[in-house]
Amino acid sequence: MFERYARQLLFGGIGVEGQKKLSASCAVIIGCGALGTVIATSLARSGVGKIRIIDRDFIEFHNLQRQILFTEEDVVQQIPKAVAAERHLKRVNSSIEIEGVVADVNFTNIERLVQDADVILDGLDNFETRFLINDVSLKLHIPWVYGAAISSTGMSRTILPGETSCFRCLLDTPPGRGQVETCDTVGVLNPAPMIIGSFEAVEAMKILVGSGEINRDFLIIDFWEGTFEKLTISHDRNCPVMNRWRADCMQNISAHEPSNDANITNT
Ligand SMILES: [Zn+2]
């Protein structure tokens, strides 16, 4: 029954048992732009049993430079990204469940949209929704994979509730609009989201098969400069989310106690 995944089954980290776990899993991808289309493509082809893709936007011509699932026809037909992604991926893998949801993810609907998820993937382009993912991830004990790509750079990190520090340990509040550069102001080269999206997808696979090889560090890559950097983000004792769900986090926090006041250290 897993014949289509033959080359993946040969990989020691997956195997038949891992493939069964992927088939029984649910991944929720929030944001279906450059990162989301890469993540969704990877997870659908890998056989994750249930994939929910959430995005509120319609496809525009300037998206085609980097959003690998979409076509010129999708633009002409003015199809929402979530609908187009579902339609295309069902033609790639009809043996899994793919659900495109056209919605603006916010505090009123996020719990309902992710409650059955085994992993949440960040395909977003804004900080506010990432903070929402972070908080709901800790509340519902669902791992999430952060990813971002801008210009020629990309970054990613996996957050395991109760095990690793969280997104707010790195950044306590979302930066205001205009305070940070975005793809709308400085652009983006398509290898950045392609590689970061792939990185997020493999992190999701590792989580779903129960691998211990999770990337707990903050990975920063500049694809133009050819530089790779890994930072360790320790628990911030003042992190509001960590404190709110302290009972959950404290179980494993002792292993990651910060050695000084700074919560970022080079590895
Ligand atoms: Zn935190």
C-alpha cells in the first residue's frame, strides 16, 4: 500500500513504521504563499494523511515567481490560494486527505483550526499570527515549526511545547508594521522560501515519526552570501506565555535553564 513512497521507506529515519505514522498524522499549514506551497507539496508527496492548508488570499501574477503550486491559469480564474493548493495537490496524491480553508487566521478561530493537528507549520508573512500560533501551540501542546524568508535570507526553528523555549522567549511582542523589512519592501529570491519551506517540512516529518533529531536551534541562512548560523534560544524567565503555562513547561525547563541574562547564545 506504500508503494508510492518506496524511496522514502528506504530511508532509515522513516521506514514502514514511520510511513504508517505519517499516514495517521494531521499537519496544519497556516499561510499558503512561498513557504506554504513548498511545505504542502513536500508533505502531500510524503504521504502525511491529513493536511489542512489555510490562507485568506487570492493568487496574483507576482506570486508565481516563488509560490510553486500555482499557475497562470489560477491567476486568471481568480482562485483563492487554499482552494488552488487543495485542487493541485489532490491530483498529486489522491490517497490522502487535503483540505483547503479560505480563512483569516485570528484569535477567534485558531483553536478550532488546529485542534486536531499533530504539527503546525508556519507559512506566514506576519508576526502577529506567528505569535497566535505560538500561544495556541503551548496551550494545546502541539509542536510548531517557525519559518521565514526575506531577500536572500531565511530562518527556521522548531518549538516543542514543554521542551524547548518558545517564540516569545526570542521576541516578547510582535514588531509593529513598518518596524521590520518585509518581502513587499526588500523582495525575496525564490530559493530562500524553497529551502526554508523544505526545512520546515522535514522538521514536521521528524516530529510526526517521533524522531529525536529535532532542530531546537534558531537557524539563519543567507543563501546569497552562503552563510549558515545556528543560535540557541534559552528560556526567558519573563516570557509571558511560558509563565502562563508554567505548569506545562516546568516539567522539562530545568534542562534548558539559561546560564545568564541573555536569552540568545551562539552555538
Ligand atoms: Zn517563551
